[in-house]
Amino acid sequence: MDDISFEAAIDMRARDMLDACIRCGKCVEACPTRQPAGIAEADPVTVITGIIRSGEAPEASRQWAAVRP
């Protein structure tokens, strides 16, 4: 078994999740931070697509990524 740091393990899991994401928006719909982020009315598919893709993201995506529960 390879010993890897906690940070490396989390990074690998995050990359796996991003690779598997089909951008359906269900994670955004279920997330309890939508209201605190001020994006409760934002389209979930648009929000997650903005998180996943690189480059310029919509404001709702940036707000969702920045919220602290």
C-alpha cells in the first residue's frame, strides 16, 4: 500500500469525482448551501457546469464555490 498524504488523497478523490461528473445538477439541487450562497433560484446545471469547466464561470458558480456553511 502506498503512503500518500491526506491532501494528496483528497485531491485524487476530487479529481475522480470531477471526471465522473455528468453535469446533471443534482448535487447543486441537494446542497444545503444554495440558500446561504444566494443562488437558490439559479439553474443547477448552469452552476455545476461553471464549477467543472475551466475558464470564466458564471457568478452563481463562483458564489456556490465560495460559500462557507
